[in-house]
Amino acid sequence: MERGPFMSGSRFGKNFTVSTWGESHGPAIGAVVDGCPAGVRLSDHDIQRDLDRRRPGISPYASRRGEPDKAEILSGVFDGVTTGTPISIKIDNLDSRSGDYSDIARVYRPGHADYTYDLKYGLRDYRGGGRASGRETACRVAGGAVARRFLAELGVGIQAYVTAIGNTHIDMGRFDLSQAGQNPFCMPDQTAYELAAAETEAAMRAGDSLGGVVECVIKGAVPGAGEPVFDKLPALLAHAVFSINAVKGFEIGRGFSAAMLSGTENNDAMYCENGVIKKHTNNAGGVYGGIADGSDIMFRAAFKPTPSVSAPQNTVDADGGNTLINIKGRHDPLIAPRAVVVVEAMAALVLADLTLQNCLSNIGNIKRILGE
């Protein structure tokens, strides 16, 4: 039977897929993961651990919405392991305040999807942005946690952290990854965190917000992940990361700075040591020709400032009238720190999908899988 198109674009992946559902102020949100092999150890705790990192209300620099974000696995797991069938995960919404948004039911918030949703659908859920809300990323984190557990069985690790907030950048000379788990900005540089906190507090006092940059490193990815033409590993990572709310830029390896280098400076010189091919540098970010080369995969995502700010802004209403808007409610003064685990989740979903795809890349792999 021929299938129709996925009109809302709420499904990601080909082999290892995730579909997310729900709105910011609906009764619940959730995810359905399909294609996860049977036998992967998975519990509510595995999902909860990542959801707690994204959860609102956990720092003075995050939304005060008091959601526990408790994950409930409804299917696809038996006796602590995946069964190979769809894994459905539900997260209840328990602290929505729809009344905070009644004043903007017919007003377009600058920087939000209000206007484009009206253009596309002819209506929109104005309560917290509905489907366009950053709350949808909790579903991605839940789905990504399943992918992360699958990849952990293969020795793949993924870690992201914040390298910049506003005008404050980390100093690589002070880089200490352990610090990223000890401050609310997830910055691997304590001095930079303190400067970024001061900059953020000044923006909050002014009723404003800040942007930031998240860097992600993938270790242990199976060499060969990624397809040579349209489904290159960087292309799929960019697709995944750009689908996250507020992402305005993506780069892998040296990224845009590679355009300022010569070929000899940018190329990663190679050598062989004890029969293992290695590189002196990793300017390519662990990818050649769209395919993982076995070294660390490194990419960055740029997040815009939170569009919901309390400072007055000029805008228009649904009737085309000019007006002034003062956005109320509970909003993050910056997005990047809470997005760290979301970036990790999307990277995990891409790697899980391509890892399964790579099993079919040559006859040798297929024979090994079949035991021939």
C-alpha cells in the first residue's frame, strides 16, 4: 500500500526513528521510538537522567515552570530490555499556565512561529507556542535517551557543552570538561561561566536575553557511518540540529574558519602507527566524504537569544494593526545551557540510524550478521 506524506514532519530517521507528539499546554507530550533492536537494556531511569538535565526550574537562569518531567515507558520494554517493538514514552504536563498567554491570542510575538503557523495552518495554539514550543524538545531527549542506550552497547559516547554565552567565550587554555557538569551553564571553564553569569544577569535586569554556542563531541562512532551523497553524516547532523528550536547555525570540524585556511593548513596529515591509521589534526571533524573516519566527530550549534523577553517590542496583531507587546509568563533568559542535552539527543538519533544503515553497506557485513 502506498503511504501518504508525513504532513507535520514529526518523524525523524529511516531505520531508527523517533516521532514526537503533544503541545506545550496539552495534557501530555511524548515520543515513539521504532527500530531499536531487541535486547538493549533500558529503564525509566535511563530516560529520566537526561530529562532531568533539560527540565525547567533547575537553575536561576531557566524557566520557572515547575515540571517534574517524569518519563513513563508505555511499551516496547519487558524485563528491563527492549523487545524490538515500538517504544512509547509519555511525559505529563503538570504546571502549564495557559492564562499567561491570553493577551497574545491574536498578537504575533517577534522571533516566534506565531505568524508562520497562521500562514501555514490558518490557526495556531497560542498557549506557550503549542507545538512550536521549546517544550517539544523534552520528547527528543526521551527518544534520544533510547538511542544513547543502544549506542552505549557499541561503545559510543556523546557529550556536549556550552562554549559561548553572549559575548563570553571559553578559554581553551582553561578547558576542564568536569566543570561543565558543575555549573548551570554547562561551560567547561569556571572563569568563563562567572563572566557569562554576570552578562546574563545584566540582560535579565534589562528584560532581555542572550544566545550561545553548544559544542558536541562523539567518541567511538563506527567508521563508515554516513552515506556518500545526500545522507552524508554532516548533512544529517545538520538536519537534526537545525530542527531544534532556536538553532541558527551549524558547523563541523573547523567549520567556517576552514574557509580562511590554505589547503595544507586545513588538510589532516595522516600517519600509520602499529598498523592503525591516525591523523595529526582533526580539522575535518571526524568525517571525510560525508563518512565517519573513526576519529572524534565534533560539531557546533549556534542558538539565538530567547525571543520571549519582557522588554516592550513593536509587532502586529492578526488584523494587521500595529501594536506594542510585553510578553508575560515564565521564560528562559538563554536557551543554550538547557539545549546541551537536546543536541546530544539529536546526535544520538543520527548515529543510531546510520549505525543500523551501515550494517548493510557491504556483503561482508551482511555475512557476519548472518553468521556465514
